[in-house]
Amino acid sequence: MVVLSDPAAGAGSGAVAPLVADALFPSVHLRAEDFRRAVRQGYVAPDRPEARRQNVTALAATAQAAFAFASGGYQVVVEGSVAPTALDAFRRESRATGAALHYVVLNGGTTGGTAAGTAAADGAAQADGPAADAAEATADTVLAGLRRGAYLLGW
């Protein structure tokens, strides 16, 4: 199983994704940003139009690594901003390996609750206080949704 956690700005994915990974066994937590930042020479800020090749390549590398771990029996949580139109790399790897792909979009703000394919998060990523409580509650919501198959994507 690969869980793709797609954070909205301020949604606290930096706090939620590791909690979700910690609740799964055996598990791996990958940050898509780490794959983008691996580019040493020729790095382009990801929001620039000329960064398209870099972004597509880094996302493909993230997907390949995630599904390599999944093929080895790990449950993988990928933390990163992945627009629905960029899910093709993950869908291809899911098809090729047969590993399930779940897509969770964390929404910022205080809306609470869940919807199909999304989980709401309150607060920012912090180690203690209300934000940590919100991150734990959101992780619990995500885990419950995973058990129900609420975030499962088809190929």
C-alpha cells in the first residue's frame, strides 16, 4: 500500500504524514520534496515554468522509490504536494507493481470532518499543544479512512 498525502498550504502534513507512517507496520515515510531537492546542479524553483522537467522527473523518482518499498512489503506514506493531474506516475507504478494507491488530500483550516478522498487538518506542524492534538486527530481520521478504503484510487 502506498498512501500519497497531498498537503494544502498550512494543512500540517509535515506533522500528519509521519504519524500515519508510525501507525503502520512495517512502514516508510518519504518526502517528495527531498527528491526534488536532490538536484544539485541546475535546480530550478519548483513553481517556475522551466521547472517542469525537474518536477516531473523528481515525482517519477518518488513514485518509483515508493513502489519499490511497497513491493518489498512496506506500507509507504509519501508526503508531498501532488496535483491530481500529476498522479499518472503513481498510477503507473501502482499498475506495474499491483500495490494499492491511496490519495489523501489534507485541507487546512478548521473545517474538520472528512470527505471521500480528503481528510481535514487543523493547525500547523508543531511538536506540542493544540496543533499536535489536531495532527494526531487528523492522522486517526486518515487511518480510519484507509481501513475503509475511502482514499483508494483506481488505475
